[in-house]
Amino acid sequence: RRVFAFAQDMLRCARLVTMPHNDEPVSIRVGIHTGACVSGLIGTKLPKWTVLGGTINTAARAEQTCQANHVQVTEATLHLLGDQSSQLQPTGGVFCKGLGMLDTYLWAPPKEWEEEEDLPSDFFDEPEYEG
């Protein structure tokens, strides 16, 4: 739920940012999958913290097949969203390289965000998370 809320916040903030070379709004997409993964430092000369595994690959495929300025989640994530799952629409499945057809669900920002010229004054208040 926190990752989904974070993804929504990212979309809300990104639409207020413009590209410096053409003043076009920044466009992002988010893919979320739930499952096991492994993380750790990789490399010796310039070690980098990274996250690996099938879960990460599936999330990347969900992002790659997502519409711009939307959040796409897999069925594994949908089941964990509780009441929030009613905000998502089934895509009918997307074909993902190496995975085949993947059942996914799409979240679109609410229309009222289109009218906003700035974030609400309480946007940066500490959120109250359930569970």
C-alpha cells in the first residue's frame, strides 16, 4: 500500500515539472509487482546497491508496458491493496518479453489533478498509513 501511495504521489508531483529544453510536462510511468527479491552490493571498484530477482524483472515489465502517467500493478500486488484495488481497472493482460501474458491493472490519476497548478498545502504532511 505504501509503494502504491508513493507511486501516486510521484505522478502527482511529476505533472508539475517541465522539461528544461521544451517546457513540456515530465511524463512517467510506474510498474509494481509483489514478491521475493535479493538485494546487496554488486561490484568491487565502484560497488552499487542493487535489487535482483524475478520480482524486479516483472515490475520492470509492468513499467515498460504501462501507459504514460499511470501506475500498472500485477495481480499479486492488486490482492494486497485492499479497498484501494477498486481504483484500478483491468487491462485485459499485457504481453511481457520473457513472461508471456501478464494480468495487470491500471490506475489513472483523478481528473481534478489536471486543474491543479500547485500541490495542496497539506501534501507534504506526514501520511497516516494503514497496516
